[in-house]
Amino acid sequence: MFKLSEIKELIKLVDQTSVHELEIENEGARLLIRKPGKTEVVNVQAAPSTYTYAQLPPQGIQQSAVQAAAPAAVPAQEAAPSKPQTDNLHKIVSPMVGTFYSSPSPDAAAFVSVGDRVQDKSIVCIIEAMKLMNELEAEVKGEIVEVLVTNGQLVEYGQPLFLVKPE
């Protein structure tokens, strides 16, 4: 059995040294003294992603290299192309978390592309989840207006993949 004075002395000893943990067994009694671990807090802020850049037209040779390399910032409202109204469009969403594939194999053509007409049972892509390839059907008859993801991109449950204009 350990005496209280012995325990206090051992705590001071561990506190004053670089030892992080001390375990002692004496006459069937076991004592474990452990320093608390250091916790590091890191604050990360995301960079603003609302800027769109446009390349400056070429100018004379007298322009400095720094000025030539720096693109001009253009407000996002002016540079963004007009998107079609999505009110009357059907969204084909991912039924699971996985990897989006637009074609059955890397060298094959995509199942669908913008402008293609699809039937409700047409396969539009494959979602790979846990090494299983899951074919995704269009669910609606219409025309593909926009493909919202790229081949090989990770997708989330419920994430829109395609916009379809129903017939």
C-alpha cells in the first residue's frame, strides 16, 4: 500500500521531469501517474471563393513581369454566365456516397452528355461505393441540360448530379 506522502512526492517528481507516465507496483498495489497530453488547437479559415479572374489582354514589352502575371479580378456577377432556370428542371441526385463515373470504363464514351435525350430507365452514370458499381437510372424522360459533376469526383448522398428538362 502506498502512503499519501509517497504519492504526493511521486507526483511532484513526474511533474518536474520529462517523464510523461509512471507506473509502480508495490505489494499488490498498483499506482499509475500520467501527465495530461497537450492539446493543440488550429484555426483554419477557408479562402474566399467568390472571385473570378480574367486574363488581361497582351500589352507592350515595357510592362513589368509582375503586372503581366497578375490577372485582374472581375466581380462574380459580371463574369458568371447566365445559368438556365432550374425551377422546372428535374435533378438526378446521388442515392449514396461514392465515386461518380460517367462511363462504364475509362476508354468508353460517357453514358450521357448535355443535349442527350433520356428515358426513365436510361442509365446515366455509375456510382462506385465500397468496390461495388451501382448503375443510376434517369428516373424521368427528358433532355440532359447540365452535368453537375466530373468523372472520378467523390459525391455525397443527395448531391445533384444532372439537371434534366422533363418532356
